[in-house]
Amino acid sequence: MLPRREELFLVVETPNVILNTIVVTGKSECRRTDPASHSLGAVWDEIDKALRASQLTTQDLAGLGHGRIYKKELDVNGRVRTSDTTLFPIGKGRPFGTPDPEALAEKGYVSGNIAFGWEYFAPDELALLSESFARTHCFRLVRERGRRGQIGVAFEPIPRRTTPDIQGVLWVDDRTAELREMSFIYVNAGPFSQFNARGFTRFLRLPSGAWIVDEWWLKAPRLSMQTSPYSAPQFMVTGWLENGGAILPSTRPVRMNGRVR
């Protein structure tokens, strides 16, 4: 037992892991902790450390200012039909989060149908670190020409998994091993995933070293079904739905009711 009544904060310095020397192969690992995959394990360890360090303090949240969430309806050509934005002060909890990881693994990331619409989710850091996410996804390292200086951990549902799910990439800076972005598409969700329903999550490192979801965006199709006595029913995109959110720092002007405050 420590002989002090107040909280004690310890800063533990760990060496940076340089990832830019890792050579990517096409092999997929259906357990991200497979001891035979040293390179994958090294990258995932850095992601794991960053996400587990996301213990936000009141001081962290006080410096974040306001958050914004929005919903847009677009026509088939991408023109905005309607738009609704809500601004809110960031209090004592995370501004953005998703359902319990076990519920996502069991029920899936998409529910609903063409008649009544869909409800769909993206994973937060708790879901990515969960055993249920590891149990239901395969992992492999990737690089892309358009993302110089970054290395990615690609994930996809395990073979024969039919639950509505996501497939995508977590991108990490290969020099500093810091998180940058997670991009994904929806799979196994019938017509919902046939038309490139997708999203991204971006991460922000706070001065204290904690990480938080800084921005997220989801895009899904609005569909109708065309029937004909001469052919099978076909789905047609009639528009798009966009949902998103972002942190607006207190140093940035916040627009409320048409006025900048």
C-alpha cells in the first residue's frame, strides 16, 4: 500500500517501435496474437497500447470544447436534400461510442430491412480491443501507395461468418507507431452492403497521451426494389444517408443557431 491519500500519477517511458522496416506479406492471420506472426504482433501491440492508454481525465475532456453530430439525406447524385446538425458541450464522458462489443459480435453491425430502414454501427476502441472482435475477424498487414509512411492492419470476418459485419483497415504511422484512421465497409448485410455502405473513424492524441475518437463518418444507401414479371426483383439506389460527428476544440469558433460563439 502506498503511504499517501491523494492520487499518484506515474509516467512510464517506453521506447518507440519503428515499423517502417516491416515487410508485408499477403498471409492472413485469423488470430491477431498468433505467435508465428511477429510483424503483425508488433503492429498490433502498438495499436493495443495506444487504445488502452485512452483513460481520459476531466482535464482532457475540459479542453475538448464542443462536439458535433449530423445527419444528411442526399439524392442519387450526391446533392444534399436535407441536413440536420446538433452541437453539444463535451462533459465528463466520451462524446462518441458504440454498443457493447459482445452485442455487436452476436447481433452484427447492421440490422433492419429495405422497408423500414437500417441501423448500423462502427466499432470504437473498446470493440477493437475486445476478445469478441479478435474471435470473429482475421488480420493481416497491408501497405498502399496512397498512404506513404503508414502501415495498416487489415481485418475481415472469419470464414463462414454470415452475421452482418465490417471489413477494413486500421492505419498506423510507421515511424511513430501512432494511430491515424480506421476505414471500413459493411459486409454480409444483404442489399445494404451491395452498394458500398462504408465509413471511417479518425483518432486524436491528446496532450496527456490519451486517445479519443476525433471524427467519424458513415454512408449508407437508400434503396427501392423494382419488380417486373419478366425478371427477378432488383434493388435500385434512390439516395444516400450520411451520419457523422467530430470534436470541435474550444479554440475553434462554434456556430450555433446561425451565429458564431
